[in-house]
Amino acid sequence: MAVQGLETTERSAREHAHIFLQPVAGASILGLLAFAAASFMVGAQYAGWRGFADNAFLGPILVVFFGLAQFAAAMWAYRAREGLSTAFHGMWGAFWVAFGVVNFAYALRWLAAPAVGLGGPVGYGFLALAFVSGACAAAALAANFTLFCAKLAITGGSIALAAGMLTGSAAALTTGGYLFVVSAALAWYTSTAMMFEDAFGRIILPLGEFRTRDVEAYTTAAGEPGVWHGEWHAHKGKHAARA
């Protein structure tokens, strides 16, 4: 009797169960755009471009406009179970916030500014980010070529900026600045290509996929009907569902 009652209860639960799908858009569309804008501004500053030397202006922009946006993208990537984007956007988003605060503090003379760059502590921060970005570049080999190149460029730029800040080399700072600008351009292209593909339902700008991803129907293989693992093919699943 008890077993029969349990089976009846389970059957009733299945019949009355409701599934609420929560699709997640490609978080890196936002994350890479924020990263591209921040990298461009910081890169232009260290490359010595005219009009980018005002730390009082750059600090708040990095904190509010870029850092928080990229960190929010990391949390949405976490929701999509995308480890690569979570790590990359989370680390860089948090760093932009800290870097912006430091820039603002130097500009307002709350901290004594060093002669070249931002000195040793921030230099070690860029060196740490170089290790993180290098690992992310290796992982991006599973995604596409442009993403790999963007992360490779920011890895080199971080190493150059770290070297310039730790040794006082103006040439290293300039090199790092230009590598940041290159990474910004690649990140902008990648995010734009993802946004176009999501909007039009087909590839408009090629990303150089390293492997072909099969577009599958929604299944319950992961125990979550309609929920795709990762963001890089979530939008492909959406277009497959339309078909």
C-alpha cells in the first residue's frame, strides 16, 4: 500500500510539474565590449596618445562604465556555465574597478604617484593578469581564432606593462599600450560578430571556429530541458528552436 501510494504521488508530481526556461544571452557580447572599451582607453593612455593622460577622468570611467559592466557579464557567464568567460571577465572586470580607483587616487593626490607608470604594486597586478589571460588564451583554442588572438594580445600587453612599471622602461609601457589597443580591436570584432550572429540567426562576420559545433535539438541530457551549457552555442540552439 505504501509503495503504491508513493508511485501515485510521483505520477501526480510529474503530471503537474512545470518547467520554466531561463535562456541566457551570450554574456561575452557585453563582456568583450566593456573589455574592448577599457583596453582601448588604457592602451591609448600608455601609448602616449594625445588626450588620454587625465587619470581623474579615466578612473571613474574604468570603475563604473567598464569594470562593473564586465564583472556583471562574468556573473551572467557563470549562469550560463561558461567557465572561460566567467574567469576572464570576472578577473578583468574586478581589476578595472581596482585600477580605476588607483588612477583616481593618484590624480587627486591621495596616493603619491611614482615617476613612471603606476609603480610596482600595479605592475605585479598586471603580471598576475598576464598569467590569467594566458591560461584563458589557451582555453580559447576551444572557441575561435579571434578570441584566442584577443586574449593572446592582452597577455603580451600585460607583460609589457608589468615590465615597464617594474623597471621604469617607457618603451615597455608604450609597447604594452599598443598591444592593449590591438586586443581591444580584436575583442570588439569578436563581440560584434557574436551580436550579429545572434540578431540575424546566421554568421555575418567569421570568427574562425576551431571546431564545428553540431546544432542539437533541446534535450534533457543535462537534466535541464532547454538549457544549454555555455554561451558560445546557446544562440545557435535558439535559432535551431525557431526552425
